[in-house]
Amino acid sequence: MSATKLSAPEKTVPPRPLAPSLGAKPLPALFPPTLLAGVALVAAGLLYALGWWNPAVWAIVTAVGYMVLITAASALIENRRKAKDRLVTAIVYTCFGIAMVPLVSLLWTVLSKGLVRLDGYFLTVSMNGVTPSMDAGGAYHAILGTLLMTLMAALISVPIGLMTAIYLVEYGQGRLKRAITFFVDVMTGIPSIVAGLFVVALWILLFGPGKTNGAAGAISLSVLMIPVVVRSCEEMLRLVPNELREASYALGVPKWLTVVKVVLPTAIAGLTTGVMLALARVIGETAPLILTAGSSAVAINANLFEGQMMSLPVFIYSQVRMGGVINYERAWAGALTLIIIVMLLFLAARLVSHFFAPKTR
Amino acid sequence: MAKRIDVSGLHVYYGDFLAVEDVSMTIEPRSVTAFIGSSGCGKSTFLRTLNRMHEVTPGARVEGKVLLDDQDIYAPDVDPVEVRREVGMVFQRPNPFPTMSIYDNVIAGYKLNNRRLRKSEADEIVERSLRGANLWEEVKDRLDRPGASLSGGQQQRLCIARAIAVEPSVLLMDEPCSALDPISTLAIEDLISQLKENYTIVIVTHNMQQAARVSDVTAFFNLAGTGKPGKLIEIGETNKIFTKPEKKETENYITGRFG
């Protein structure tokens, strides 16, 4: 079939000598951590001796010193590529450390200041009849308000947002789809106070001036929540492979059943996470709630449709505004409560993801 | 109940682009028909028009007639969903439903359509379909495990079991072995030979040996040129196509000389 003759090459290329680096010994695995500890010690000693001791300066000196030394050591003992690798690794770790600083600091501050007042009493009484500087009162009314308003916002936003996402991914075409995508994007960027103002105006139109209640707060939250739910659910639905939809169609399953029974279950873990992220986004909203649900409620109010309703962010805001020592303590305890609620929500989301996600084993 | 497929004067368009031009052929019941041809020549596209799966792609449409026995599947009163219940399909990449167990994957055609099955009935369908797909012995002890836990070849046989569980009359296979190793391929080919006793089978393949091994009739598709639509060049008994094709183009393709 082929006419080419196989013949031995006329000249043999001399084998390339192995690069010396291939044989070079790498730095021992324990060298980097030892070096880091050494640099940290020397830097600490030096700063003490010079009288410039300061943790931030110490961290910077350590990081820079370590980067210089490890690069130099690696360049001498290993090779240039390894040296670059060591340098970049050090930079990446340093950036990670820097990113952790505000997070750890925040958690530490909230924990240390919030735990002063966070106890069963704080969680179970309201501020009804408590004067600002009195050593009493708690956040029960605010916790209740936050939970109720967020729940109502979720009940409004999740169906609307999820169905919009289903429309965009499974059904939408052409102009209408582009228009919806555009407006969802615009809504994502709405400042929260504007959402609050919008609901205030709506309430004045519908019920007359001065009618603030929890439902108004919930609706302003859902204005903020819907676009977030749409965006995250849309991404999750797009991740469902088309092959699964085709497999379902090929079995003679109508489109709506395919969406309900194949696409949604496959994406359930991502959808839950998306909804939880949206909830976490609105649970800390303050501005729209001050406008809509009021900022002066002190009593327990479990009725979303009657009277002002306190929420944890607004509780924190109004306590801080009063300015006394005890008010600050209450504000920190409120902040810690809020963080705990968000953490519980995420824990719940992880559990849902864990139990409903597609399994392979 | 295997059914005959009669295609006449079928054109497939994507929007304004004519993808497949003027295909006419008859596919006999209880036989295996293989579509061969280079990539992009429209054989998969044509295959998908046989159960209206092409309609899933936006802008795709056909002109012409496809008769399933005597029923025109493109008649205005025909529901594509009903067509797909009658004409099952197996895809290139195994695609078991990841949220379902092996058991549920097999009866997915019923479950997804909200059809209630008695437990005994479901058990029977699962066993019959898995036996039909030569998978029963391998999975009978772990029917409650996820479908995705199987190997690629087993997953593909699971997909075939899923397709035959709803008792279609025709089974379309779009390169069912191209993602599989030779052993799994052999298993699927054996299965195809068994299935043809009860079904009309149409298979798209890039593997000419496979077409020669499994099919009774072979159809060769080719592009008329770059940017031109794909065409049915020749259809005939597999033996004849591979030994004495009538068209020069076919001969070039199957002997490996192109153009």
C-alpha cells in the first residue's frame, strides 16, 4: 500500500546529556518550615532589640525575609525554575494569610464582645419597657422579626426566582429572554435603600402614610432577593448536562416533566446553595427594614401585617445609636446571634446538598 | 412490535441552512440498518429526525415525510412526545440519570411520565429489560446503587435497558460504542444482534468494521462539498456495500481513499 521504504537514519543524533538539574538534590521537605520559623524568631529578636516591636511589622518582616531567603536558597541549591516556584508559593500563602486577617479578626471581635451578653436571657426577652441604660432586655423580638420577615421574603422570592430561572434556561428565547436577563442584572445592582423606598411608596399608595409593618419589610427584602435567586439558580440549571434532558425526551417524557423530574432533582444541591446565599444576602439588610418595618419596635410582634417589627440588623443599628456601654454589648450580642443564624442556614444547606446531590458510589 | 420506517424526500434545515438534502429510504422491521459516513455529513442529524429529537435544537426543522408503518410522524396532529415513546434512542455518551438508582433508571420511562406501576410489575419490567440488555447478571445484586456507579460499558447497556423498558418499536443508536472499550463494544454488538429479533434498529457508527459486523443494511452518507448539505449516497445490503458498491464515492470511503 505505501511505497515509502523504511531505512535507518543516516546520522544518529548524539543523545542529549541529562540536564544537571535533573540530578540535583531538592531542598529537604523540612527546610521551608524550619526556615520560616527561623526567620520569624530572628525577626522577633531583631525588632525587640531595636525597640520596634509590633505584630504587624513582625509579620511583614518575616514574610519578606522568608521570601528572599527561600528564593536565594532554592536558586543556589536547586535551580531557577524551582526558585520561582518557591517564591510564588510563598507569595500565594502570604496573600491567603492577608485575606484571612480581616475574617479572623472579625470573628474574634464578634465572639469576644458578643459572648459577654449572649445568653438564654438575651435570646428570650424583648426590649419592651427597657430603658437604654438598664441592665436588662434582649433580642427575642428582633430574632423573631428577622426570622419571620426573611421567611416571608423567601416564600415570595424562591418560587418567583426559581421559575424565572427555569424560564430563562429551559424555555426563553429571543427578545423576552434578553429583556428579562437585562432587568434581572439591573435589579441585582439596586441599592437596598432604594428597594426600601420603593416599598414605602407602594405602601403609601395602597394603605396610606405611616403604615409600616413586617410584610413591607419582607417585600423590600424579596425585591433584593429575587434577582440573586434568579442568577444563582440559572447558573445551576445550566450546569445540568443537556444529555440528561435528551435522554428524558427520548423516553417520551414531556418537557415540563423533564424539567420537574430530571433537571430540578439533578440541580437540587446547587439550587439550595443558591437560595441560601440569597437568604444570607438579605438577612443582614438594614436600610430597607428601617424604612419599611420601622426601627423603634421594642415589643414582641409576631404579626407580619400589623405594627412595627424589629429585626436583628436594625436592633444592632438602634442599639449602637443609643451609644451606652450596655447598648454596645447588646449590639455585639445581636451581631453574634445574626452570624449564628446565618451559619445554621449554611449548615442546613450543606446537609440538603449532601443528602440530595447525585451520587456516584 | 417492530415497525417499518419509510422516509421520502426528507430535507433537514437548521434555520436557513440545509443540513441534509433529499433522503429517501425504507428501513425494514427486525433488521439492523447502519449509517456510515464522515463527520458532519448529517447522519446523526438524519437519525434524530426519525423520532423528532432534532426539534430539541432551536431552529431545526424538516420537510418531507417519515412514515412509521403507515403513520406519518410529521402529520400536524402527531405529538412528538408520542413519537418518542414509539421510537427509542440511545446516545453516544452513556447518560444514566445521576439522581436515580439502577432500578429507577430502568423504569425511568414510566416514573418520569408519572405512570404508576405495581411493585411486581416494576420488578418484572426491570428484570426483563436488564436481561434484554445483557446486564442483569452483573447488577442484580445492587439494583439500588446509583446508575453512575457502573462502568462506561455497563452504563451504556443500562441506557439500552432504559430505552427498551418502555417497549418501543424502533431503537435508534447514535454511535453507541464510540465512548467504549473493545470488550464493552463487543457486548453491545452482541446485544444489537439479539435485539433485532424484536426491534427495528438504526445505528450510526464511525466504525466500518462495526457496520459490517452488526448490520443487515448499510447506508452511506456524504457531503456534496464544503458548506453543502449532506446526502444519502447509497443504501443497500451490507454485504454488497462492502464488497461491490455501486458508487465510486462509497468505494473510496470504505476502502479508505477519499475524494
